[in-house]
Amino acid sequence: MHFISTRDATHRATLSETLTRGLAPDGGLYVPADFPSVDPRDAPDGSLPAIAAHMLRPFFAGDPLADRLDTLCQDTFSFPVPLRDIGQQTAVLELFHGPTAAFKDVGARFLASALSHLNEGADQPLTILVATSGDTGAAVAAAFHEKPNVEVVVCYPKGRVSDRQERQLTGWDQNVRTVAVAGDFDDCQRLVKASFQDDVLSGEKRLSSANSINIGRLLPQLTYYAAASRWYAARHGAVPGFIVPSGNLGNAVAALYARAMGSPMRPVVMATNANRSVTDFLDDGTWNPTPTQETLATAMDVGDPSNMERLRHHWPTIEAVRAEVDAHLVTDEAIEHEIRRGPSTWDTIWDPHTATAAAVRARVGGPHWILAATAHPAKFDTVVEPLIGETVPVPDALAAVMARSTPAPVIDPTMEAFRRFVL
């Protein structure tokens, strides 16, 4: 199996090369050269590690990591990912039971295990650059913390993440450093992408990325959609659709990958917040990224999502995109409404991001939908608790990370400032 750049199909790389580089040399994103046909119902058993290994085996064929695939999947999915029925022919896929209480733990743990193995004998440490709008940075920091021969630099937009998210991002030491950027997420993402084209940084550091620009994030994420489709079909005798909270679009594109490979899935619907680039694109067919707008669903505050490049590569016309995916914009008022009625309507406390999926569920109607629950509501206590009138218990792992928090330095959103910090 080879991977190609979204910007140059003649550039080909192996799985290990794509994971290590993060971004293609031409600035494009790596994508599979083609989608293997793999049905999750053919996995030897219904456990998530077994289904994950079954789905990913074609991507690992002939690669140095092939012999470690089963171990990678066991390490990645060492925490539960339950599919919980919540009534009204709807289920929720709870992706927030990992160490940092967000779905990003899945991709980050997979990538950390893979890169640690690939860099065991390297002469120079691998430097992982991460831009985060809230959850990615903490998940990557937790996954790579104390891993040998790997350094991590996490940058986040100052004042644009929740207090508890910031305390998670800044609770690390040793091989993990965090910096706050005086700008928005798009500024952070721009700095990380530009670093790979920067002669000084690329000359002095072996750079890679753990954002969803790295295909190593999307590959493990496609497996929980494949597994959920198998579980739901076995439980209810019906093929489910999926509603996915979407910011940088990696999670939604992973769902599309699972379906393209053969998982029994109906439509994939993206739930976005008030950042309207994606919904405008599906409405009028013109891709015109907009400045980032702050919302209650802070981790989805992305005006120029990187994974749109993957989406438009695989499905290059607007008609093809519309045939694969739909999107609904959810305002802050609608988010608050869904959080407020979550306990009575769904017997569930939603975080602001999963609340966007709940809002879209009310719009799409019909039976057999799975909502991707992307974060634990305790991470957004200042939003959630006043709306539901009760305290949300904090998971033990989340509390432990926050207790170690120290203030992060703040830099201007310039390449010069970021380069200086990385070096």
C-alpha cells in the first residue's frame, strides 16, 4: 500500500514514511492511493482492537510496522469505546473515555506508539509539531509524554480554549513543551504547516506532525466507525448513519474512509458550529475559507479546515462531495438548547461539541443514527453546568493532568517567534 500527496499524485510514500513526515514535501496531505475493500463484519471477533487490526491490515502490508499492527491496536484501544443506545432509534458512540477525555486520544496514542517504534534507533530525536484548538494538543502531549527519542511542541490560541482545556495543555514537562499563540487556531495551524517549508527548522530538526494533517490520526479513527457500524447492525438489524461534530474535518473524513472501504454505513452528516466555510461550500459549491469565529464549541472553531483538501482530493467535484456528505450549521443558541434538554430528552449530558450533533439529529429525522460524542462534558464545566443546573464529575485522569498545570509562554503569531521557540 502506498500513499500519495493531495497535490502531486506521482509522489508516493510508504506508511512509515507518511507517519514520520506528517506532511508531504510539496505541502500536500498524504492520502491512500486507493481504498482497499474491507468489511468490518469479517473481523475475527467483535472487539474494537480486532476490528481495528482487520481494517488497517491492508495499509500495513509490506511496511516495517506490519508486525506491530496488533500491538498498536491493543495499545491504542486500551480504554472502552462504548456504543450506547439513548432512545428514539439513536445511539451515541462515546469516544471520550481515554486519558484526556476526548476522541483525539485514539489517533494520538496510535501515532505515538508507531513513531516511538520507528524512531528507536534514530540519531536525532523526531520533533512533533502540533496546532490545537483545544483537545488535540492535550491528547498528543499525553500520548508522547516520556516517549524516548521524540520531542513535542504544542501551540494553542491564547484565550480561545476552555480553562480546563488550557490546564490540560500546560500540565507537561520533559519532552513536551507548550506555547500559547496570540491569535486564533488558523494562526497556529499556519505556523505548523509553514514550519515544514522553513529551511532553518527543517534543516535543524526532524519534523513531523500529530495534527489530523498526519494520516496516522485518520487511520485509527476510521476503525471506530467501522466497529460501530458492525455493532449497530448486529444489535438492531439496520445500517446506521453517522452525525459527526466537525472542525478541522479529520474525524468526518475518517468516517468517509470507513464507508469507502466497505463498512455498512448510511449517510455521514457533519455538524459544524457557526464557522460556516463547510456549509457554504456545500450550499454553493465554492470553497472560500472564512476568518475563524469564536463559539461555545471551541475545538471546532476552524475557518480553514485542513482536511477539506483530502475531501476534495477524493471527491473532486461538488456533486461528488454532496453525494458523500452533508453538513448542518449549529449556532451557539442551538448548542445551549441541546445541552439544556440533554438530560431529559436523551438521559445524557452533552459537551458543547457533541451538542451540535444532537441538534443535527433533531433536523435529519428518521431512524438509526449514531452520534459521535467527541469530548467529556466536564472539560466545559463553565458552559455546561449553568445550563443543566448540576455539577459534572471530573474523570480522574483529567483531574490528574490539570493538577500539574503551569503557565505557558505567549508568542506573537509570526514564523520568526515560532521558529525561535521550537529551536
